Amino acid sequence: MPDRTRSGKARAGGAVVWKPGPDGPVLALIHRPKYGDWTLPKGKCEPGEHVLLAAVREVAEETGLRVTLGRPLGRSRYPVEGRMKRVDYWAATSERPADPFAPNPEVDDLSWLPADPAAQTLTYKRDRTILERFTAGPALTTPCILLRHASAGSKHRWQGNDLDRPLDAAGAADADSLARLLACYGQCRVISSAAERCVATVRPYAELAGAKIELEPLFTVRQRGGDQDGRAARERMTAIVRAGGPVVICAHRENLPLLLATACGQLGADPPGDLHLRKSDFL
């Protein structure tokens, strides 16, 4: 799984939290009495905490809002107490109508402002840069997440049908952790290769999200035969993207580069530099 914090590194997560306004999105800015500044909600990762979870947790602690993350907005870096701090940001929306803001020791005021007044209010240039990235793209986006299955032991030592090979202990633990990470993007449709190692990887998330796992034979890598040139899998991936709606797809090392390239092509996005994901990683 990507972006788990490492000791000695100052990492943090935050968000540009927005809601619809009469003339476009209005954005949540917080005031911190300790620093006398207006900034975006964010905070440091706890030891071993994934930055996605940190972003959602810190927004909730500072604003009282439980948010769903959208598109990534990049990161800012700046020195704090003699070392560099890195803060990763996402666009985010609240999952329910906001309760009245309750001041707390860290944040004594919450203000919802359109983009231009927000930029004028923010204390730091680095926050204005993140805000510019938000306004440069769509506020509302739909997640299309592609995931490689978790660890499932050695296929060379497995004596049965390879489609039945289960997750090992490390893979099962990763599947449980992935459920919480994927939940940061809200409730998604869940599509999986028919291989047990793929189904088991998304099963905890599907249970958490209340989603049915849809088995897709065209995304299933078999020992022999099947869709050799990937044409049918490419067409199926194209249909899923064009249908819209949030989706998580779990597949294999062998076919994820094809699925990722197809999805990026349909969405008009640049494919990542490396299309090969490690086990339990997602894009």
C-alpha cells in the first residue's frame, strides 16, 4: 500500500474541503489562534498512519466534518523545527450537512468562502498554490481506483487451481487495512477478477461499503487460454469508465497495465510513469 509514513519524516495530510455555493464552490478555511493564521485543514500523520487516513482524521478533528476525498492536489513542503514537512492534499466534500462548528483548542473559527476571497484570506503562499490547483480542475470528480491483489503466497508451491489460491497472512492483513483506505473515497462499485486472491482483497472493503462484489471473467488471469491480446478486457474497461460512477477494480500484475492505460485514455489523463503496481497498491 502506498504512502505509509516512515520514522524521521515529517508527513501530514490535508484537504481543500468544499461545498456548493450560489456562484460555485465555497471552501473551508480554519483559523488557528496559536499561530494567528488562516489556513487549510491539515495535520501530521500519527506513527505508522497512512496519509489518506491522516487527511480524513485531521479534517474531522479541526472542522467537525467527515469528508470523502476526491482528486489529489499535490503537496507542499516547508521547514518546521529544523526539518522539512510534507503535506499531501486532496479535494474533499462532506458526507452529510455540516453541524454548527464548535471551536476547539487548535481551531477557533471556520469560514466558508468562494475561491477568490479564500485566496485573499489564506496566510501562506503555499496554501494559495494548493487552492490554485483546486480551482484549475473540476471540483467534483468520480473515483476510478485500480488495485492489485494482496499477497497470496507462492503460485509455484500452490498445488490446486491457481484461481483458488488464497491470501496469505500478510495479504489478509493488507486487505483489512485497504478497506479503511478505500473508504476514504466513499462508497464505490466493486469489480474483481474471479481469482480468490482478488476477491479476498476487496471483500473487507465491500462489506464496509455495503457493496456487492461483481466478478469479471475478462479481468481474470488464467494459467492458460483466455483473452490473449487483451481486446475484450480493454473493451470491458472502456464500458465501465464510460458508464461513470465510483468504482474499485481489483486485478493482477499481468493485466493491470492494460486496464490502467485504457482507463487513462478514456479519462483523458496522463498514465503514471510506472504502470506496474506492487501487491496491495492502487491508483
